[in-house]
Amino acid sequence: MNTASDRLVQALERYGIAYSSELQRELCLSQATVSRLLKAAGGRIYRLGKGRNSRYSLLHPLFTPQPLYRINPAGIPEQLAEIAPLVQWRYAIDAAHHQRWLTGLDDSGLFDDLPNFLDDLRPQGFLGRQIARQLGASFPADPRHWRATQVWAYLLEFGADMPGDLVLGERALAAANHPPEETPVDNYPALAERVLSGLLTTSSAGGEQPKFTTYTANGHVMVKFSPRGHNPEASRWRDILIAEQLAGDVLREAGLATATSRLHEREGRLFLEVQRFERQDATGRRPMISLTAIDAEFSGIGHDWPSTLRRLLGMKLVNDADLQTALFAHLFGQWIGNTDMHLGNLSFHPTETTFRLLPLYDMAPMRWAPVRGELPQSVNLPLPVRDPRDEVSWFKSGTLAMEFWGRLSEARRLSSAFRQIAEQARCMVSNSL
């Protein structure tokens, strides 16, 4: 026999989220009776809003509400919100202070799936697959195929050192409070071997190139590395790392904020050590959210920096100065053959109402990166469209790219094969300006 309490639960399972008035009509009960039933259901019910605007839902049967913490630059945890997993795959956020990125496009704090700023922390790329392999058969081998509940469970258990400053749940926070041990550069070859063997779980930085994260005398870093030796594929990856380091230098010298980096050569590998700008000293952190996550929640463009940022500018979520910086970087990337300028390779600092551009990173001539063992050789470089609305940036970015190619062609460690590519690319850019 179905009791009134059973029928209340069944109604909420159908509705997902309902006002008291909707439950009264559905159950043919008075407001006082529905209120009593909701109160009697206790921990199964989650209340959204206050007063007459209150709505009700059922908590997910396998999960409980969890605190969302931010670790500030001084290393001190601050609770930002409580996040409740609900039935029908929804998530509700009760924020301590109103912040647009926390409450979403409609400013309700209610999400139809895992909030995008948490989905942003899903393990990604090379490291993500290594992490999934360690987790075993209960998690798909490619984290892109994880369900929202699997990402949620992973963050609760292993989310102590994710990109940015967010930590979900008390267990992950306890692990995040442990100060890191300093790693000398001479240990990089051993760390590379361990991560290639799947024995080293580190912060899930995205990207397909082998890498690891660690803490050094220079602070928190992400370290990319080439294959061991000097065969053609290893040499090409060395060339790409050299080019990435130089591209950051060239952009920074031109006045753009970029992630600083250093090259180290150890035991037949070249290591590119990139400073993590969302870390501060040993234990401090800074906010970071990718353009992928911002776009998924607010603009829905789904591709390319210029279109997405122009939409966000129209929504007053980014400012024109950051748009112009990103547009310039995008042009420069096209001039140097960076085919990897997806939305995940541009990040922002969320404020209460907007997003501010963070330093540029991952700017490299990926057009010539090895693909399944093949080394692209053609210097048929598709050049950026000359937009009459912004010819100045087109010329300036092209001139800067010409400087990049010229300096790269003179780089000490560069292979002779890529030196030739750099010289030909410089000529091509020069002839186009």
C-alpha cells in the first residue's frame, strides 16, 4: 500500500524539482500536509530557495551534499558553496556569496548536469588516460566517456591537486593541505619513466603530450618531455618543445602575459618546465577556469577563440582588452602553425560577475608535431585571414611571427630538418606582409 510519503517521493521522482503547490495538486493534499510530509522525509529531500520561492527535490540515492572549497593564495581553505547531487542528474549549488560563475547562466544555481566548472576538472588527455588506467575497470579508459557521477566520485576521492583552486569535499581537502616535497631537476628522467609506466598520478593537466606536474625550487610546474634519444620522432618533439619555449618568450617580450618556461636536458630527453600560474608558493592557489567550461555554460559557441569571446563580450562577461589580447594571440598562433588552439587552451580568472584572461600557454607549431609516427614536412602554412576591421593586429602579429621563425632557425638545440622548416616559414610570412 502506497502511503502519502511514498506518493510524495514518487511525485518528486517524476517532477525532478517541484514547488509545494505542484505537489499539493499532484497529491490532492493541503499545504500543511505536504509541508509535514516534506519535513518527515528528512534527509531525502533537498530544498532549493527560500520562502514562497522554495522548490523541492530528492537527493541522489548514492551521494550526499558536499562542500566546495577554494584554497586562496595564502594556502587557506575557504568554503564557497555546498553542492547537492539530485535525482534526474541535476546539481544544486547553495553559494555562500553570489558569484555568476557559480550560479550559472540563469543565475539559479541549478544545473541540469555536473556544473561545468567541475567538469573542467575531469582528467584529460595523456595524463587523464593514465589516471583512468590506474582506477581500473569501474572507470572507462578514456575520461571523456566518464559519466557525471564518475567525475564527482573521482573528485571526492582524488581531487586534491586539480588545475585551479577548487577542491570538492573534506577528504580531498585533507589531502590538499599536505605541503609538497621539492623535486630536483635531476629527478625528471625518473618521473618521466614512472608516468609513462602509469605509476605516477599527478594533477590532470590536459593535452596529449606526455607530461607530469611537480613542485621544484621554482615553484609548482608542469613538465612536458620528449621521447628518449635522437631518432626522427624524438628529435621532432624536441623541436616542438624548443619552439613552444621560444613562442612564450616572444609573446612576453611583446607585452603579452604568458606562462614562463625553462628547458632542461637530462638523460637523452628534453624537458620543458612550465610555471603553473594558478599556484602560489608551496600551498597557495589561484582561480582558473577554461574557456571550454565558460562557453559550455554561457555562450554555447563550441569552437574557436574569436567567435566565443565575441559572444561573451556581448554578454559583458569578458572585457574588450582581453578580447583583443586573445585575438592577437590567435593570429600569432596561426602565423606559427599552432593547430591546437582549442577552447581548453585558453583560461580565465573568474570574478564575481566576469572572467579575466590569464597568461597564455601551449603556443607551439603543432602543425609539425608527429602524427602516429609520421613527421609532417610540408611548409604549406595556411596564413590567417586579413580582416579589414583589424589590419593593425594582422600586421603586428605577422611581424612578431617572422621574428619568432627567425630566432627559432638560430636556436642551438634545433634539428637541421626543423631549422630548414623554420627558415622557409620565415620567408613565407615575410612575403605575405
